[in-house]
Amino acid sequence: MLQRLSSTTTRSSSVSALLRYGGGALRRDVLAPISSPHLAKVGENDSKAARWFSIMSSDKSSNLKRGLLLGKRYESTTAAESSSPPAERYEYQAEVSRLMDLIVNSLYSNKEVFLRELISNASDALDKLRFLSVTESGLLKDAVDFDIRIQADKDNGIITITDTGIGMTRQELVDCLGTIAQSGTAKFLKALKDSKDAGGDNNLIGQFGVGFYSAFLVSDRVVVSTKSPKSDKQYVWEGEANASSYTISEETDPEKLIPRGTRLTLYLKRDDKVFAHPERIEKLVKNYSQFVSFPIYTWQEKGYTKEVEVDDDTTTEGKKDDQDDKTEKKKKTKTVVERYWDWELTNETQPIWLRNPKEVTKEEYNEFYKKTFNEYLEPLASSHFTTEGEVEFRSILYVPAFAPSGKDDIINPKTKNIRLFVKRVFISDDFDGELFPRYLSFVKGVVDSNDLPLNVSREILQESRVVRIMRKRLVRKAFDMILGISMSENREDYEKFWENFGKHLKLGCIEDRENHKRIAPLLRFFSSQSDEELIGLDEYVENMKPDQKDIYYIAADSVTSAKNTPFLEKLAEKDLEVLFLVDPIDEVAIQNLKSYKEKNFVDISKEDLDLGDKNEEKEKEMKQEFGQTCDWIKKRLGDKVASVQISNRLSSSPCVLVSGKFGWSANMERLMKAQSMGDASSLEFMRSRRVFEINPDHSIIRNLDAAFKTNSDDEDALRAIDLLYDAALVSSGFTPDNPAQLGGKIYEMMGMALTGKWSTPGQFQSTVNQPHTPEIVEAEVVEPTEAGGQK
């Protein structure tokens, strides 16, 4: 194929340079459709002075062959018979044979990319001609347009791809299509072999540089007819799949002469003839090459409606009194569809991301989003930007209005939400976190780079410095979009975003420490002072008390549970706001965040809670007064608790069970228990340290203190300690090990408390801990009665 253009670099020696081709096309009227001998209809809207077509008819009997040369029509009645020089046979270089075998058998997992590769080659040929013509105006002496044309013959399984690019001389055909010369193909093969030997992933995303040989993925035979403006002769290269040689000959048939460029003719394999359907060609062009900078025309069947006259004999009756039956013939018309074949522009030559953002309307952005990603709702936000400097790329990013239903993108980051283009040629939308981290996988958009290497392998995407820089800037722009939504005057926009993608940002707190400062302002939570409306961390910090040093939070399974937890009592009295973490991922996210604006996050369910009002003298007095009582309670509870302490967080509850400073909270312990793959040993280790805090101002605690000082072995007092612990276990959010035993203790205490409360003394005897003996009652015989009340 054509040697890739470069004026100051050695890119012509790269793998892509020597394996791409330039092309030219002969514009001709076509016998179309292929199976029909009628001429193609020239469209009324065609503003060109001459139409370009290519001959693909296999109908030898047709005398309607027409062509066009240098913009003028001519008609041929007989084929020019001339003695053409014999074709010369050449042997492939060994590495080329290996490369062809590799391409056909293992390199490409998707055959349809052959068209993308060949169109990309044609585009390169046109680019090179345009570049060289700046200094060599004579190259454009044939006034033909820059375009690419693709024609498919589904009946015979033939595809023809023509371009009006630079073309090739005889020597360039040998150098580019038969040898590797100084290209990087040998290095490419070696790197691929090393990757296989190392067990690496050789799934190439955009296999540039070996583009021409991808034609053999679907073809048994390939014919390349090419004319360089630097040469007076046109040459034909012909090769077959699995062959070790190829032929080059001079083109002498005037029917096939072209002014400039290259025409590829692919004779498809039996199993791959489905690619020769015009509809399939059009779809592939739109998918892979929609934004190539040169127009791409495909040969399509079209139709227009017209009215034609038809004869219709009808019988009408005259008046019965003075006329006989008459038969008259009426002229009628009907609408028919006239079919014809013509060229149709298939691609959009100006991608929206190459336009000036100031000239693109919001409606155009939204329309592009809906069309590209098959969405029916408008996005919440979009960002169109160009990055220049050490790395250059253009991109448009979108934040969807809703998360996809029935799919968790957090678990599966391969969302096909980012479409990567290289020089406007679509490469892939199948990524695994190379361009966006997993937690931002909901962002959709297109990225078009000119700096990525031509063989974009999975390893290159993971290791390339260019990709790392692109990733950082894409992530930064994504956060700018989300921040813009959060600052919108319409508060409902961010509420909608948070409902759909809030968990993604919380995952970002866990996975992306570098962007904590960008993620934290976007987080939203309920709180003790805002249990119906979500608030951000900035709003919380603004509402903090002047002497408040920390950001307080409590993790629970619901807002209702968090509002009624005993841990909240003293903070509510002091009017200190507490964040409610009610989502399972919230607690882990906040623990990874650690602080915000130099304020540490503090779990109010952990030990050593500092509310900023410590009174050392009072604490000392309380420890002296209740110190022995705490030891007595600890002795009764044993290993269930690590210690018993005086609490500074309770006001109305008698006691609470707090977690160790570095252990799991009650909420985390509950979540870990629910894990199907949870480790029992780690569960025991993390929950082992629990601190039993008592409220010395509560009547129950004072009664227990009196019981200890009077009779420390009193059974009722000891049972009260057990019940107090179990009640604290439940109210603090923990799960009791034996719920039935807890229920029994509660029933026992209720029985003791309620005995004789509403009954007269001696009416009922206590049945607590006594077996129930059923009373034997003698049966009474009742005589039957008749209706009316009489026997």
C-alpha cells in the first residue's frame, strides 16, 4: 500500500506507512443494478459536471458499457484489443507471508474491520496527495475530486473500493505490498510473539499498519489497480490468499484506465459474501468510518414515485327510463416506484467534535448524543473541549439522565460508553478502565486522538503515557460537568443525578484517592437536622458550631434507625449535626475520605468520643463513685465486653454498647455478616472489642449501684445486668447471639413487674418458673330444646 506521508519524520518507514495504499478511481457509468442492463440514473441534484462510476458488471452480452475519462464521457462499442505485456511474478518476503497468515487466522477476531482498514488506507492516500500537492501542484493536473467510493455486487460476491489518492508506481507496489523493507512490521510480529509467550493479551483494538492484508480476511483474491500521478502507466497487483507469490502487470485495457488513484477489487470467500450486500456496506461505513475527513460514497438502490396511465374497463348504468346500458372506457392513473442505482454520500465529513463549540447549539449536542448512544432522553450535561500541548485530542462527554435499567455498571465497567477514534476513524468502544475509572463508567462520549500509536493494543492503552494523560484530563472534565450540575439553579437536576449515580461517586472515594478533593464536594447525605433533604459536606461545614472540630456521623440501615439511636442523645442536646450514612457503601466511603476541609470524620458509635466539653474534675468524681460498680458489671458480663466505662454521650438511655476505636461498627458488623463469602475468623477479631458505657444519671444505673453496695450477689441484680446488656446490644444496632434467650429474659422481667399491678391480692398466683397444671372440670349434661324455647 501507499507509503505514509511525512515531511519531516520517518513515518514512511513505519508499519503503517508501507502497508497502506494510495488510490485512484475511474469514474464511469455503471451497468446497475448488476443483474440488470439498464443505465444508472443520474440524480437531479447532482451538481457535478461528470459522474464517476466503476464497472462491475459480469454481463458479457451487454453493449451498454459507458465510461468517463478525465471528466468527459465516451462510449465504447468494442473492447480494445492490444497485446499487453506479460505479468511478472514476485515472491512475498517471508515476514509478509507470516503476517498474512497471522491476520487471517488469529489477529482479527471480527472480520468486518477489513472495511475500516481499507477505508483508512484510502483516506491516508488522499491525505498524502493533498499534502504533496502543496509543493507539487502538478500532481493535481487531473481535475478530479478527493473521495472514496465503494460498490458491492451481492450476486457475484465482489466489493470494489476506489479512491482518488496518490496511487503507486510499479516499484512502490513491490515495496509496499510484497516486502517489509524498513517498516516496523517485523518488530510488530516479534512483539506479538513475545506477548503470546508471556501469556499476555494480544487482542488488538485498532490494528493499523497491517490494514491492506486485512482484505484477505474475507477474500480469496485481491486485485489492486493503481495509477500514480508521477507515472504515465497504470499497474495491476494481484494476489491470492494463502499464496506465496503475487503478480504485477501493466494495465492496457482502456476500459479500466483511471486518471489517478487506486481501485481495490475483493473477490469474497463463499462464507463471507454477506459483506457484499449494499446495506451491509452502508452500515459498516457508518459504524467505523462515519467521520473520515473525505466523502465516502456507496452504490445504493434508490427509487422515486411517478404516475402512469392504466386502462380500466368499467360498466356504468344510465337512467333506466330513457337510456340503455352503456359501456365506456375510462383512463386511470396509478403510482409506481421506479428503481435505479446511484451513488449516495454515506459519511459525515465534519464530526461535531471538530467544530467550534461556540457554533454548536445545545440541540445539536443532544441530537448527536441520542443518535450515537441510542438514547431517547436528553443528557443532564455535556462538555465539548480540545486538549492541546504535549497531548492533543478532542472530546465530547455527556452525563446521562438515568442509569441503565437492569444493569450495574459499577460491577461491569465495560459499558461501551466511550467511543475511541484515531484521526476520526472509529477504533473501539470496548474498554476496561483505560480511559475512565470504573466509578465514572456512566459517563458517555467520544474521544478523538491524533497522538495514539497506530497499533493500539491493550498493553499500549495500559502503559502509554499519552493514554495516562488523556485519562487524567477526561476525568477532570467529567468532574467539572458534575460540579456544574450540582451548582445549577435547578436543584432537581442534581437530585436526579445523585439518585442514579451517587453510588458511583462513593465508590470513587474508595478507589481513587487522587481525586478525593473533587469527589467530596459532590457527596450528599441525610443528617440529624435534615432528614428529608440531602445536604452536601460544604453545607454541613457551614452549619458547624464555632468550637466544633470534627464532622460527626452515624451509620445505620435507615434514617429512622439513625434518628432514634441512643448515640445521638447528647449531640442532639448540644445541637450538633450528625450525618446519617444509610447506604451500605457510605461508611466505607467516609472512612477512606478520612477528612474534609481539615475536619476529621468521627463515628459517634465508637469509643473515646470527644464532644469538646470534657470536665476532668467531674469525670474523676464519677469514676470514684461508680468505679467499683463498673468493675462489678464487667465481672458479670465477662468476655462479652472489653470494659465498662462512664458515658459522656447519653442523656436518657441507661447504657449503650460502643465499638472499639479500630473495630467494626454495629452497622459494618451487620453488613459483613450478610456477606456470603465472609470470613468468620476476621469477623470475630474485628468485633471482639466492645465497650459497655453506662449513664450514671439514670435511675436504673443508680439502683444497680445501690444493689452492688448492699448485696453484690443478689440474683435479681445480676439478672438485671444481663438484661441491661442485651437491651443495649439491640438498641446500639448489634444482633443478639440468642434472640430467644433475650425474649425469655424480657418476659421474666415483665412477669415480675406486672404481678399484682391490676389484680386484688391473692386473686392470681404467680406462675413464674412453675409448671402449669390444667384444672379438671366435670362435664355438664345439657338437655336438647325445641324451637320456641320448649322441650
